[in-house]
Amino acid sequence: MQKLLPLAALLVFGLSGGMAQAVDEGTKQTFNFYCAQCHGTGGKGDGPNVTDDFPVNPRNFTKKDEMNKLTNADIKNVILKGGPVASKSPMMPPWGKTLSAEEIDSLVVYLRELCQCEGKQE
């Protein structure tokens, strides 16, 4: 039994490390598929859909001072319900019926990584 305990701990540790990496890559893939068209792969608001005649400037997620004004709930709400829920552009579509709750929560974490900020406390 004592020999199995370290093996079990190693197995759990190894699997959780692999899962965390897969989740991070999955979140980045989700961002690149759904968000990067407007927000850019680096989150700077410079995606390929943004042209000179684009009606709004997509949020630059790397602007720490701007992102710190938002709570995680604010960000999640806009992802779920779209820009108009926060008096922002209807160009930001609602993703609540497309993305799972886990994907949206992971995107909020990813956006916090892009801005390197924690945001306003709820």
C-alpha cells in the first residue's frame, strides 16, 4: 500500500499538469476562433476584421488601466450577452448560447493574463 501512494500521487500530479496545459491551449484556441477576428490574437483590438471603416474600436485587452476598471463579472456579462448589455457596441455579439460556462470563465482568466491585471474587485 505504501508503494502505491507515491505512484498515485505522481499519476494525479502528472495528469493534472497535462490537463492544465490542455485547458490553457483550449482557451487560447477558443479566443483565437471567436474573439481574435476583432480583438486580434494578442488582444490589442487589431484583428483582421478591423478595417478603416470598422464602426468601433474593439477593446484592447492589453491596456491594464482600462481593464482594471472592470470586474470579472463585467467581462463575463459582455461575453455572455454582448456589447449592448454594457452600453457598448452591438458589434460585440453575445456568446452565451455558443460558449459553455467553463469556456467563458476560462476566457475571463485569459483576458486577465493579457492585461496582466486583476481588475476591479466585485
